[in-house]
Amino acid sequence: MAQNITIEDVINTSHHILEKSLVTAGTYMEKVPGGSIVVRYIKSSHRNDPIRTLLELGLLVFAIRYFTTSRSSVKKKGFVKLTQAEVDDLCEDWEPEPLAVPVDEREQWQLDSIPVNEAAIVAHVKLQGYDNKKMINAATLNFLDLGSNEYIKHEVQKVIRNTGVGACGPPNFYGNQDIHIKLENDLAQFFGSEGCVLYGQDFTTAGSVLPSFLKRGDFVVADANCNLAIQKALQLSRANVYWYKHNDMEDLERIMFALRDDFFKYEKPISRKFIVTEGLFANVGDYPDLNKVIQLKEKFKFRIFLDESLSFGVLGKSGRGLPEHFGIPRSKIDISIASMANAFNSSGAFCIGDKVMSYHQRIGSLAYCFSASLPPYTARATSLALELINKDREYGESPLMSKLHKYSGQLYDSFTNDKKLEKLVIIRSARESSVLHLQIHPDIRLRLGLPLSYTGSGSEMEKRVKKGYSDKFIEALNNEQFLLQSVVNQCLKQGVVVMRPAYSWAQEIAPLVPHLRVSVNVGLSEKEVKEIHKVVSNAIQNVIKDITLEEFETQLEAK
Amino acid sequence: MSRVLPQIDLSGLSVEDKKENEYGALTSQKYRYTCVSRQGKPLPDPIEDEPPYYVLLITYLNYLILIIVGHVKDFFGIRFKPKKYADLLEHDGMAPWYNKFESFYIRRMKQKLDDCFARPTCGVPGRLITCIDRDPHDYNKYFTYPGTTSTCLNLSSYNYLGFAQSEGACTDSAIETVEKYGIGTGGPRNVIGTMQLHRETERTIANFIGVEDSILFSMGYATNASLFSSILDKKSLIISDELNHTSIRTGVRLSGCSVKTFPHNNMDALEKLLREQISQGQPRSHRPWKKIVVAVEGLYSMEGTMANLPKLIELKKKYKFYLFVDEAHSIGAIGPRGRGVCDYFGIDPKEVDILMGTLTKSFGAAGGYVSGSQQLIDRLRLDINAQNYAEPIAAPVLAQILSSMRIIMGEINPGEGRERLDRIAFNSRYLRLGLQRLGFIVYGVDDSPVIPLLLFAPAKMPAFSRMLYKRKIAVVVVGYPATPLTSSRVRLCVSSALKKEDIDYLLRHLSEVGDKLFLKFSSGVAGGSLDGKPPRWNIEDVIRETPEDCKNPKFFVGTSATTEPK
Ligand SMILES: Cc1ncc(COP(=O)(O)O)c(C=O)c1O
């Protein structure tokens, strides 16, 4: 029987069914306005060619199916079909990892060694656990010691009496007061730029500014040793990022040449391109050759993004940062950002540049639009700090700045001239930096079997992050940090507070090893700067000199 | 006239007037209401009122005209007036700062409303806010300042409990702290910037919320932006409410984990997604996810809606995910004891794994916190990047947080905290019910201090804002892209600082403006109506009846604490 059914029959029966259903559908359709036209069209096409109707119907069904299912079916590709009971089972069986890896006893010392201040954090501090002793603060980033300034304190109190503490709203929604806008004008004027935008916190600023001007398809060439804030910003921007070797202008030029040949020659429209670098590198303490950077930027039509968080109020005769140090006008730098919590001893950060860029941030920069304005008193404090830096400028140099420069040089010289430290540590920072960066000497690190860097390409940490391991504890890293903490502890006993910078190691992609930082500030006396060198040098000698692998390891067992 | 913003001297005011302007004295004990805990009961599904079709049609037309005219202007402008459009053109071999399409909305719409945004203010953003007048020129290209100010009733600041003050215990404490601790910190928390005051505040916050420990950050946005990198990685999944705040989305993106979203507050969709994700595991490898975090907000600041916490906890017990709740707007402002959504729903805060919040809003300070178990907080102290690299929160801000929190807890000025909590609860309910009775469409939960009033057509945003500014009322209007295209709205933020009489004044003016701009479209299904007919009460009746009625749950539809979900 089955063999007797021909294609002809199939078409004929389906023809019949179709005709019947079309007639019933037609009567309904005609009731809908405009429906009669559709029915007429279908009827006439059907009369001419029944197969075509079938085909069109098939197409229609396919189109509807395609449009209703396409999105979910693409997403669900690779899904395993499971029954309800199987899903129930799987849900019941699933055991998540703990939300956070507990801090175990090997790391506990890191928590315990965070210094806690009992009084204001200025040139001299009092730490918990040190019997109310007044200690020299060689760990501060507040280089101009504005925290001790009575006038600023007094003015700040006056502002709080007038405006309260919080601004209670984002800048676009009644959160910006006259004081904020004055500060923006003051900063723009101080640096001779067209516009300035304030941000609520330093660390988020780069991550908000850069992504508002960089999108997928844009290009960034960035220094490989940029700080974490910049690394995060570039991750958010989704631009194509190329890292050049730290402060290596030849490498920078090489990359730019290659990019020009591969991409820029043919592109239309032109993509946005940035060189991203820092004024004084937070991780190293040196600065780039700005003349060369500007030359390259102009040659290859890039813009510059400069993070001056540690160089504002430090470099330049009047503290105006890296361009002033090189005698370059600020207008050559397209975007500069800087923290107001370091040298300015206030809160927040700012971004300066031209008018168009500034205006665009007020709408497009997320941490500006979706976060509350700074407390008004902090804006006043920064305005006053600018006034103080500018005060009594003779021959273009502010007295506050010349004192800082003298101290920075003095500290740097005392360490570089210290023969006893020659084989123990290396100094990576520049003489102009107010923060001295000390790192255990590579020979000793080699002897102790420590890796060249704990993070960055090729490192153990990178591997663990890439593979998604939860355990990010690296024994050697913990040990090296502990060794440096011993130096810090010895200094503390002698009344000098120095820094062992804290890192979020698992998030860093710059090549890093633990190090020590020693800073100067103008609230100290010359004698105290000498004292800092003496104490730190002794502590390093005591802890690091002649350290052997066994000692290194047993010391750690004991902790 | 000057283009430079003048600095305003407000010192002429007497202390009494200043206090009254910042925080109005309570005129009668009748104007208080203590919010009722839901005792574990979930919220029923919200009822959202729809405007008539012609309203939506007009709204789309609005946009259509805007888009067509904008593109035509761009097309000819770029060709015939390249100077005026220089910002959009390539210049000297460099791309413009932003491209034509990225900025279309900004140039063609936002700039036209610029006079309604970023109004400069001065002084305390309390019950009243002093705005500095400005005259726009050339379609808001620039402003000039005549030097005068307008003191407006403030419905724009996130000053829920009225702690934005320059007189009183908090201010005194902040000023005193400047003396003792200064204003700077000199480096990140884990390097040199930790003060005893930080630890004390962290303990107080943990106490206040009722969890083991907490950790402070100097900015609420940064709290979210840095948090997720420390707890999630590429083998973890986050399931996020589609309306979550930008800071959460930024943080999640930075963590590199997988992200899925579910429709706003839709618990069924969430459950479906959970089942699918747990059973399917990671894409391609089908290995189980390491962990799953569900991220929601306590109170959504654009919607006035709340996370359905009891339902979430129920799902959490079943599916073992971790729960993150952003209490930016709810902490302090919500719940019988001001402890946020857990308090409101009567749920033990320890049931929530991560309670994040900001101190910018209810406490009149700045910054954010994360609180939870000791194990979590200890790990965050070491790992979170904001502790290692960012500036710590400053001492005067800490003093403000500490003292305002102690006032709420009744440790300082007993009775004052209670009054603040009662006043915000009363004010929120009074204003909401009043607006509903007048015929406006408002969104959100009955007890929410954020009341979005729907305008729909974008052209009504500037009209509304300007008309109210003339009537000395400061409001925030929001539209696309912060809201869906068709639901431009006014966001009214209620505060304890407002007096009942202020709300009367507000209702009168809103009613008038609402008539002029055709804003009363409600059908009554979402509240304000007892007989099912569209409510269009007379303003005098509203003001007479509502202050009493708003305390009675029977006048609210569905979401009130004592009404049973059906
Ligand atoms: C849900 C949510 N999280 C975080 C923030 C950011 O808080 P802050 O203004 O303190 O940066 C906000 C502020 O608008 C918010 O609404």
C-alpha cells in the first residue's frame, strides 16, 4: 500500500487540506481591516500555482521560527538536554567553594602588621603598640606635610560649619557646590589648562576617564610598569593594548612603527590612540623621558594620558608635575589625572585637559556621573593647598617645593653613597622622587632562589590566574614580604615608620617584586632625614646581610 | 555678566533659621509613623500602572522627531558649518574625542536640558537647598551668573535621614575630629593610612548591621568597583539584576567572571536561570561553577522597588549561591530600626553573605562599606585593591558616620534617631499616597523614600524641572539612558528633614504642574483608588485626608507590610 502513494497524491491531499483551511481562514481574515486584500492575494497566487503557496507558507513558518528561536538557540548551543529530575539532582549535588579563601596562619602576620595610628598622620605619628612614642613618618605620601597646617584646619572647620560633611548627591544632581566649582577653576588655572573635573577617589579615576574615550577598536600603547589603576582602566576600555618595556623609548617607537604599518595606514575613520604613562611611577619611582614621548606622540598622532598622582606637588619648581620638570607646557598633555590625597593632603582626584574632553566626562564618565561629589570641605582644603604651594614664589621656585627637593636629593644621595648597602639593595627610584624605592639585591634574591618577578608574563601568579585556581598563596612571595617586614619592624623599634607597600598580587599584571619605600616630607628636620637613612640602613644590614637560604626559611617557620 | 560662578556667603543667617532650613522641626507628633517589619513575608508581585496608548505614542513621536531633526542637522552642519562641528571631525590626523554616534544623544538631547542638570548649589543640602541662579545662553552652550540664589525645597539630595546638617552632634563631632586627626591620611589603608577611628567605625557599622565585621572605603562606587575582583574569577558566575547600578557592573566586569542577568526582580526567571546554570555548568567544559553570586540592590534608586529578600533567601537555601545586596539607598532609610532591607523584611542579616552599602546617603557622609563574616572581611582586608592602593576615608567623614549611626542606635541624643526614622517613614507614605490620589503614576514599594513620578515624554522633563524650580522646588529629572526609553521620570527623594507642611506645599504645586503638563494618567490599579476608578482627588481633600490615611495599610495596594500577598 505504502508504495502506491506518489508525490502527486501527497501534493493533491495537501492541496485539499490547504484549500479547506484557506477558505475558513479567509472568512475570518476578511473581518480584519485590510484582511480582504491579503486573502485576495493568497487566493490568486494559489490559483496560479499551488506549489508556490506551499513554498511561501513553508517560508513563512521558517521565518517565524527563525525569528522567535534564533537568539535563544544560538545562546543555548552546546547545552546538554536534561530532564527535570536530573536538574534537581545536579542542583542538590552542587557544592560551591567558599566565598573567600580564609586567611591562614601563614598569612596572618600580614593582617597583624598593618600599622594603626593613634593620632593625626603627619610628619610625626603615634602608632598603636609603641607606647605613645612620637615616631618619624617616612611612610607618608603627604610630602608637603599640609596636615600640620593650622590655617587649613581652621578653614576646613569653617566650611564644615557652613555646609556639613557630605554633599549628598552626584555632581549632576545638585551635588556640586560653589566650592567644588571654584576648585575646578583653581586647578585649571594652576596648571594652565582649559577644564578640570573632580572625582571622588583617586584609584577609580583612571578607570573612569580612560574608558570614556577609548572603545573597542581604539589603540593604547602603555608602559609595562603602570600602576594597577591604569591596568584596570585599560581592561575596562576594551581597546587594543600594547605594553612597551618600562621607560624604554625605543621599544615604544618600535611598537608605534609596527602599529602604523599594520593598522593606521589603512584605517578609516581614524581610531583614537593613546600613550599611557605615569609622572612618577608608583611601582618604581622613576619617570619617563617626556620630551621623547611628546616627540613620538606628535609623529604618530597619539594622545598622552599621564597619571601624576605621585608627581604633582613633587616634580617641578612649583610642584606642577612632570611637564614643568621638563619645561613643557601642560597643553601638550592631553589628559592628566592626579590624586588630591597625596601631596595635597585632601581627598579625591582630578582630571585636567581641554574643554571638549572635560565636558564629555561630565556626561560620559561613569565614576563622575554615578557617584556622589566630594565632601565640600575637601575641595576647600585642596584650593588652600594650591594657594600655599604658590605662595612666596621667588624666582619661580616655591619655598615649600625647594625644601622638598632638597630633602629628596639628600635622602637619595645618602642611600646611593652608602657603601654598606651596595651589595644588599638596589635603588630603582629617581633622585627627584620623594619616595625612595629599595629592592633586595638581585644577587641575594638569586641566592635565596627567589623568582625574577612574582607577577606579569611568565610568572607563577599569571599561571594560577589564567587557570582559575583559587589558591593564590605563593610561599616565596610570602617569605620575601616577611623578610622586608622584619626590616620595617626594626625601623619601627628605632622610631622610624617606613613602608612595605601592599599589593593585590593576584590582580597585577606588571612585573613586580616586594620592596621597601622610604619617603621624606617637609615637616621633618634635616637631622631627621639623616636619621631615617641611618635607621633604615642599619635595619637592612641586620636583616639581609649574609642571610642564607636555611636562615631565610627557618626565620619563616618561626613566625 | 560674569561667566564665573560666584562664591556665596551664607553667614548672614541666624543659627535658628539655619537649623530650621536644614532640618525642619516636627510640628505635630501625628506626623510620625513607625514602619512595620514584614516578618519574613515576601513582597507580592508589584502592580505597575500603564499610561494610555496616546501617551506612549507621543513619547515615541518625541524621540522620532528628535532623532530625525538631529541627524539632518548633523548631516548639513558637518558639511556646511565644519567650524561649529569641529569637535566631531578628525583634526590634524587625530580622531575626535568621541564620535558622532556615541555623542548623538548627548548633543541633541542632553545639552538642551543642561540647565536642569548640575545646578550649582551652596551650603547644606538639607531640607532646603540654595541653588545659584544662572542664565543659559545659546542653547545651554554657556551660562552667566547674575549673582542671586534661589532657596528651594529639596527633593533631590540623598539626604534620607536629614543628617546633612551644619549644626548638631554630628557636625560638632566632625569639627572636633579635624582638630585631633586632621583631614589627610598620607597613604593607603594597608600602608600607613589606618587610624584607630577607622577600626572603631568599622566595628560600629558591623554592630549596627548585626554582622561580624565590616570594612570601609572612601567612595561607594569604588567599593563595588573593587570588591568583585577579590572574590570572583573566571570560573565563577555572577547573576545580576538587570537594573543593578553601574558600579556593580563595573566591578563585575573587572573581575573577569561570567555574567548573566535576570529581569528586574523576577524571581521565577532567577530560579530558572539558576537551575539552568547549575546543571549546565561552565560553557564548553561543563564543569560545575566554582561559585555563584546573585547580586541585587536593597532599594533601586530609579524605581523605588526593593529586592524581594525573603524569596531570595529561600532560593539561596535551595541553590547554595552567595547573596550580595547593595544597600546604598536602603541602609538607614528603610526598616523599623533603619537597618536596611533585612530589618524591613525581618530577616537575620547573617543570612546575606555580602552586605554592601554607602555612607553618602542616609548618613550625610561619604564612602562605602562591605560587611559580612569575619572570614570574608579578613580576606578582603588583605586582597581588595582599594585597601592596598586607594586613599582611605578621611577622619571628619568617619566622625560623621560614627555620630549619625550612634544617633540612629539611640546612643547619642536618645529619641532623636527614632524621630528621624519615624519622619522619613511618614513623609514617604504621605507623599506617595498623596501623589497617587492626585492621579499621578508612581512606581515602587509603599515604604520607599524614593518616589519616581512618571512623565513619559522626554520633552516634559525640562518643562517639569523648570516649572518646579520657579516654584522653589528642586527635583531631579531622569530619562534615557538612565531609564527605559519611554519612561522618563522625576525622582523625588524624601527626607526626614521635610515637614508635613513642606509636603503639603509640594503636593499643591505638583498638582498644578501635573494639570498643566497632563501628567495625571493613572488608572488606579496601583493605588490611590478604593473603588477601582481612576483617582483624581481634589488637592484640598488630599491634604486633609492623606496624613491620617497614609498610616493605614488599607489605602495602599498590595505591597504594604500588613497586607497579605495573594
Ligand atoms: C546602588 C548604588 N551603589 C553604589 C552607589 C555609589 O555610591 P557613592 O555615591 O557613595 O559613590 C550608588 C550611588 O548612586 C548606588 O545607587
